[in-house]
Amino acid sequence: MQQWQGLGQIPSVCEPSAVTIGKFDGIHLGHQALLTATTDAAKAHDIQSIAVTFDRHPDALFNPERLRLPIIGPHQKAQLIEAAGVSALLTLAFDESLACLEPRQFVEDILVTALNAKHVTVGQDFRFGAGGLGNVALLTELGAEFGFELEVVPAIEMDGHKISSSRIRDLLDLGDVEQAARLLGRQHQTCGIIEHGLKLGRQLGFPTANMARDAEGYLPVDGVYAGYLYADGERYDAALSVGINETIQAVPRLIEAHVLYRNDLDLYDKIVTLEYVSYLRPALKFDGIETLIAAIRKDCDEISEILKIRK
């Protein structure tokens, strides 16, 4: 998949394309429906497929006090869009100049001139241009004028509610990684580099892989989770712990993983993926080291049983 950071990286003569536009801040089932419709249209018309997204949420510019962390990071987003079969990904900087583009100018400059769009796919609530004044009705009119057809994909619902990134984030804030996975269409993951920590887990007999705090993938509520660790093409059963360790020493909030019944893995400086399967218990402060060790042993046994059932 080609990746373009801004309009300047697009080839001067762009092949005809089927284009979809969105924040794609979760690549949940609703986003996946847009991507599938776009790749299907590209195949039907024998043209390339392009996803257009933004480097930040509009709230970063207009409502920074309301800005919430993204469900996935830019590398995760690119990997998921590529896995959907999209030919190219255009990431636009959501800055003042882009935010001030009138709807017609947005369509003419980006969809028509830069991307040579012949088919455009959007969600039913899609808004574009300065002040969000552009809508599906206007985009239909502009499509007729500039020569592209518009496909509007209805919202995807589950359990009577629209699937949205906000809803998924709320579920993760409750630790409900299983319900979040239903809306995402996959298990939620956090991906990053394993760094050297205080090695407190190793001292207790349960070595942990501490993920760097610039990792991608929204951290769910503090607690212990059954999950998997992926490294070097292998998948390992793991206990995942999100939060701070108050029993031994308070440290900044992070995620760490203990691969079950293994103490021979060297994961330092490797990029690994942690996958959440099920919430086990909240983060707790124990009254001593022995109590903590007993709790960890119990966690590992329970997680082992959970993952056996899942398999």
C-alpha cells in the first residue's frame, strides 16, 4: 500500500480512484464497511482504492479540552487499512488551512484534482469543509458536477446502537474488552517497544515485559487481563497488567505483560503486540509481597484456564 503524507506526495498524474474519507480512529466494523465498499467499487471499475484520513482528531484543533486519546495509533491504522485491501492511504494534516477550506474547494482540490476520484464512499453522517457545512446532499451535487458517483454507506448497528469509536472507548474505560472486540471485529491491541524497567516482576519470580509509554493502542481501565503477547511471529499466553504498581513502588501508568510459565524470553527493545481477551480483576494494592505473589499465581492460573476455553 502506498502512503502519502499530504497532497505534495501524491503523484502529479494520479490514476482514477475510488475514495473514502474518514477519521478512521478505530477501524471498527463501521469503518470496515466503508473500506470494503471502496475496494469493491475499485475492483468493479478497475481503478485504485484510496483512503483519506487525518493526522489528528478535529477536536485537537477546535475542542482540545474534549480531546480523547485515539483507539489506535497511526501505524496500527495504516496496517489495518492495508489489510482491508486499500491501494493507497492519504493522511492530511488537520490544521487551520484544511479546516478553513470551503466544501466545494475541499472536493475540487482533494477529491478531483489530487486524487482523480471517480467513486466516493462516505458514511451517512459525513460532514466536510469549513464549519462542517458540507453534507451528503451537497456531495451528491458536486459529484454530478465533477464526474464522480457517490455511495453512502449506512451506519452499522449492534444491539440497537450505532457502532462508534466513542462507544468503544467507553467500553475500554470499563474494562469490557470482550464487548469492545465485538464492535471492532477483532481483539483490541496495544503495540510498542519493550523497554527496561525496574525488574520488580523478575524479583518476584514473574518477569514482565514493560511496554514503552509511547505505545499505540488505547489502554483500557487499570486492571489485570487475560491476553496474548505477539513477538517474532509467535503468540504467547500472557497476563496483562494495566496501571501502576502501588504495592512495591508507585510508577507512571503503563502496561506490562507476563508470559505464562516462561522466564526465558528476551523481549527488550523488540516491538511486540499485546492483545486483550478478557478482563480478570481490577488493580489492587496488596498488604505485602507474599500476598502479591499469591495473587499473581492465582491470576496466572485463572488466565491459563480462560485462554484454554477460548482456544
